[in-house]
Amino acid sequence: MDLLACIEHQHEVYAEKDYTILKDPRVLLNLYNQERRFTPNKNYFLEVQTEIQPFMRQVVTTWMHEVCEEQMCEDQVFPLAVNCMDRFLCLCPIKRNQLQLLGAVCLLIASKLRSTNSFSMEILCAYTDYSVSHSAMVAWELLVLSKLKWNVASITGFDYIDQIVEMFPWGAESNLLHRHARTLVSISYTDSKLIKTPPSMIAAACLTSAIRGLRLRSTNQAVNDICSIASIKISDLETVVRVVDEAVERSVPKSPPSTPEPEPKLQGYESPQHGPNTPTEVENIYF
């Protein structure tokens, strides 16, 4: 087996947590100070784009999320890709048939920055059912980078999760908290209502939703700590939490109705149809 084959077959190894960084409050302060540079500052559906509608963004970001899940890439790739897409759409009007191309290009760029194994153009073209060509991706990659002035190492909600969790004792109450909060961050980036929301607020809302879903013993204290460290009002936090929970509920496929025991049918009689199922609760989502 040659060297290239050995590299392809080796397992990914992730670095251990650096608590010197995770417990240093200066890191959070720098994130707060820099996040405004990377937060979309306008509703581009009304001010820039003439053909792109919110539901189109929903479809494309959901597709991007599914690609990331199927390729099992790092959690931070998807939020970064969506952030790059939103910032580009604030600057440059495009046609509706170019939106998936833009999403694929942003996935390519984000994976180069945040993934150990970046997407190949061939894979992304295949995921578009070859409606996007290799040459178009090459051209649009340069276009996106130039429009964003190569400032693509954006701060996203993902960057806050570990920093906040590791600073408080309640962060150790459940080993699922990191996983749940990161999953909620990814889902929240598919909702167009949160385009202009700072990533610190998205992270705070996702952490709050995850903490409540896991029913931590220190839930009330944790929510107060999150509001304090993020310098946000509880009323503002609750507003974003509701949007996140709604996005999560939409992302969960409705379970099919259970099949009842067969009953003897009377000739000419049809049994009444069952009503709609109760929506799945947030804490029942598989992460």
C-alpha cells in the first residue's frame, strides 16, 4: 500500500480541549468584539435580491445541511458556509437558479477552512445532480472570495458553545449538552428569521433550548449565567429561543401514525380518519 492510500485510510484524530483557552474570558470578549464584522446587516430579500425568497434559502440551506451530515464533516462547516452565503447575498444580487451553486461554493470554502477533509468539487457537483458544473464552481469561488474581500473566517454561533459551557459548573451536568447545543446551532442557521441575529445570541438561545430539553438541575441558574455573560436581556433571549424551537420542530419529520389493531369492517361503513399527530417535543429529537 502506497503512502497516499495509507493517508486515505487513517482515522481522523481531533485535538483535545485546551482549557487554557476555554476558560480565558478574553477569548469570549474578542469574539463579541469581532462578531459584528461577520453578521449580515440587512434584509437582503427586500434590499438587494429581486428573485430570491426566504423559502428558497430554506430549501438550499436544508440541502447544505444534509450534505454536511451525509459527508460527516465537522459541525462548524455548515454555519460558516451559511454565513458566507448570507453575507454574499447582502452584496450581490443573483438569479434564483444560481442559489444552489452559491450554496455549494460556500460549502467548498467553509470546508477548506474548518474541515480536516475538505469537499471536492466533484462531490458537490454530484450532490447538485450535476446541475452545477466544475467550471462554474471555480469561477464562483473566486467571485465569492472577492466580494467578501477574503474575510471568510467568520465567527458563528458554534464558536461560542464550548467557551460558554466550560466556564460554568452546570456545563458538566450532562455530557450531551455540547452535542445538543451544536446541533441546534446548525438547525438555527436554516431559518431566515435569524439572518441578522448576532452569533452570540444564536449560541445563547441554542444553549438555553438544549439545557431545557435536557432538564438540567441548574436550568434557571444556567439561563441567568448565559444572559449575564452574553449581556442580553432574558426577554430578547426568549424571543430567539422560540424561533430556534420552531426551526427544530420543522426539521423533525413527522412520525407516521401507529397502525391500530385491525377491526372487523361492516359492509358499506368506513372508519373515520385520525386527527393530526401531536408535534414531536424538542427533547425527543435524535442528536
